[in-house]
Amino acid sequence: MWKRVLRMFVGLYLPLLVLTFCVYQYEKKKQIVGLSQFQKRDAALKKDYFLEQCNGLLKDTEYWSHLEYPVDFEPMGRHTTFMDRYIEVIKEITDYDQFRFIDLKGQEIYRAVRNNADSVTIGNLQNKENHEYVKAGLALKKNQLYLSQISLNRENGIVEKPNKPVIRAVAPIYDTTNTKVGLVVINFKMKRVLDQLKSKVADTELYLFDDSHRLISSSLHEEDLPYESGKADFIFPDNLIANINKIKIDSTIAGEEQIWRFQPIVLNGTKNSFGSNKKMASEIITPSTLLMILEIPPRMIASYTKPLADSLITFNVICIIGIMTLCYLFQKKKVEKELFYKELESKNILLSRSKDQLEENNVMVNEMNNSLEIRNKQLSDFSYLISHNLRSPVTSMSVIVEMIQKEKNPEILHQLLPKLDIVSKSITHLTEDINDYVSILDTKEIKIIDINLQELILEVKNEFTETLLDNSDFEVQLNFEAWNHISYSKFYMQSIIHNFISNAIKYRRENVSSYIQFESAIENKQKVLYVRDNGIGLNMERHGDNVFKLYKRFHRNISGKGMGLFLVKSQLDALNATITIDSKVGVGTTFKLIF
């Protein structure tokens, strides 16, 4: 009974479970959409903040580029008084890490390095002609500003400790005659900006990297270690990395486990007047496009969807208890009804068994009737053989004997004796045929063995000189791909094959390469043997009904007794096999044996 209860429970509960799953997926999708909107607003604020800070740095740099510098500007030589009025400004702006003037050859002519909040060291000039930001700065035109990538500050090629992320803003400077005299380069500290970007409103992660997939900053790292640490591909799934280079606008990719918000930060080629309508807008040049990615990780999605999952689990537990109780009560009532009809059902089973036994008996009777019909037909042929074929030669013998008894002339007696010998031999041959046929009728138990048909045909083939000699123009072809072994009487099968080969040789056409072909097949789950030749063939419309009858011959110009095909059919009938024939005059004959 419990199996029935479980089957009924599964049938009722499974649709409810599917519905619950669909509701869960729908609600989860709504929550993911809500999280995506929250993430979108957070990402927009962070992007605006970053752009605002970058524009602030560029505005400072633009200020220094628009000062009117003395001709042959030497800030650490004869023009120190020019710089004295600005030194306090440099000290006060704490985001300045380094402030430098570089001449047109890439040599520093002024260097101010911040030691602490209100201390700056002047001097220690260096040659920067091989630095990328200097090369890019020297190529700048008026009203162009260069903003480098964010990187760790290096001194003499060595990363400064502790790690100090900086961004360099570069602008050309001109003297009072509007002649380009060098560059102003300001290293701005970026730790404050990056820390602000990494600050979390919720449990989200932030990544900032360039278009070469080099990681610049990540909220996964508390210290400023990831700067210039190499490719960031290992952080993201492979399918996400494949799509990153295609992203040109702000976009969101929401999955089942994570939500990614992409914010490209494009500064290169943009123009900004920094709030002044009087000045010509400055063009900003930067070596790469930054990409800000905000991730809502699986743990945050799980924390949002867990209450929904808990409520649906509680609902399903209540449904399981209720449905199981209902199924148990229903099946209990059903079992009681089945017990009531049990005795009647058992009687029906007995009647059904009796009916099946009766049907089996009817099948056996039908089989016996079929066998008797075959035997009766064989006996009828045998009766015809005795009454018709034997009567004629016996009558002839009686007449000749009577003539011999009455005849006195020796010459006539000499003529009658050979005729008596001919009639005697005819009776002898007829008796041999009758013995062959009677052996089939009298065989009550035919020995059945497994026969390798291909080997048996090759064995019978060697009984004929037409197939034994190598130079013969008669060929025996074999094709036993479908089957090769059969359970049958070897004596009968040998006789059947012998008759087929003998007839094919006897009734072959002149001036044609003759053959007989044996081919096995499976049709309707029965073994079938096709025997084909290209002999003279038969007129089936004329002789089709008499092919397998006793002493029926169809080619008067070829010797034969008309016994071969009759014996073939008798030997097949004896083991419930059948044979059919299809023949065309001048084309050949095909026999189909169905076992």
C-alpha cells in the first residue's frame, strides 16, 4: 500500500514543487533586478566622483600651464623669486606628492617633493627624458593636458616604500613671448581617491583596471598592493573576460550567482573648460581607457534570496505533510475495495487460464490438421503414382508375356524379349522412385542437426564434373552474409541442393556463362534461402501449377523423369518449410525457400 501512497504523493506534489520552483525563480529574478538598480546607482556615484577628482587634478595642472613664465626660465637659479610666491601654494595642496618643471630636453629644472603634510624638499634634480609621460608631454600643444595611468611611484626605477599610488598630470608651459619653455608635471596622490572608491555602501566589490587588463585597484585588497601587479584575468570568469573588450558604454551583466556593472571611464580626447567660459577648452590626452567594475558577489545575492527560500521551504514542508496524509487515507479506502473484489478476481483468473489452455489446444489441433493435410496430399500423390504410373508398364509387361506364350516364331520371340527388358527396367526405376518417396512418408522422427550450409553446398558441388573442373563454364556463387548455419536434416538438405545444382546444369542456356547462386536472407524474422540460375527458364502461365508435381516435365528435348522438384517439395514439407518459384523463359529461375 505504501508504494501506491508514494506514487500518488509524487503525482500530486510534483506539479506543486515545479510551481514553487517557478515562483522562486521569478521572485529571485525580481530581487536581482532590484540589486542591479542599486548597483547601477552606486556605480554611477563612484564614476562621477572619480571623474570629478580627475578633473580637479587637471584644473590644477591647467592653472600652472597658464602662468606667464620669464624668458629663459630658471626656477632654481635667477628666477627663484618667481617661485617663492608659489611655494606656499605647493605646500598647502596636500594632494601634491611631487611638483616639477622639466625643460624641453627632459631634464628637471625644478623639483619639490612632499615629505609630510606641511614639509616639502626642493632640489635633487633628475633626468626624465626616457619616461613615457615626459615624451607624451613634450608632444603636447597649447591647451592640451596629459593624464598618465595610475601607478606606484618610483624613484630611480625602484618602487617607493610604502607603496604610493600616484597619477601624473602634464601640461606645456610658455614664457611671456608665448614660447614653449618646458613642462609642468604634478604627481597627485591617489590613495584617498581609490580608498573612497573602495568604500562599501553594501557588500559589493570594486575593481579598477586599464584596457590592457592590468589591475589598478581592488576592494579585495586592503593594502595598496595590487597596483601594477599584472593581468587581472584570474579574478573574473572566462566568459566575462571575453566580453570586457567589447564594452564601450555603461552596462550590466546579471547572472544567477553574480551581477557585474561596467563603467568605462573615457577621458582621452575629451575637452573641458573647467567651469570658465572665457578660456578655450583644454583637450585631455591619456594613454588608456579605465574600466570600473562593481560586482555583487554570490554571498550578497544569497543573503537577499535566503528569506524567500526559507519561506518556500516552510510552505513545501506543510504541503508534504498534508498531501501525504490525504494520499494515505485515499489508498486505505481503495485497498478495502480491492479486498472485496479479490475472490471474484481470482475466479476470473481461473477462467482466463482455462481459456488460454483451450487456445493452446486449438493451436495444437490446427498444427496437426495442417500436418495431416500435407500427409494426405502426399498420400494422394503416392496413390496416383501407384495407380497411374505403375499400371501402364505392368499392363505392357502382361501383354508382352502373353504374346511370348502364344508366339511360335523364333524371330518374333527375339524381337519381343528386348521390349520385355525395357518394360522391366522402367518398372525397376519406378520402384526406386516409390522407395525414395515412401522413405519420406515413413520417417517418423527426422534427425535434425546444425548444418554449415556453405560447407555443405561446396561438398555437393564436387559431385558434378561441370563444377569440379577449373575450366568449366558453370559457376556456383555463394552469398551467406545474413546467415550460414541452419538446424535441418542433413540428408534432406543434401538432396535438395543436389537437385537444384543438377537442374541448373541440365537446363542451362547455350553460349552463356551459366551459374547458380545461393543467397541467405532474413525476412519477417524467418530464415530465407534464394536459389537463382540463368538457365532456359519456364513459362509460369502455362506450367506454374504443375512445377512441383510428380513426373511433370516441361522440356521434351532434355532428358529427365520429373521427380526432382517433387522430392524437393516433399522434403521441405516434411519439416514445415515452404518453397515458391519465379521463372522467365530465356532469363532464368528463382526459388525461395522459407524455413
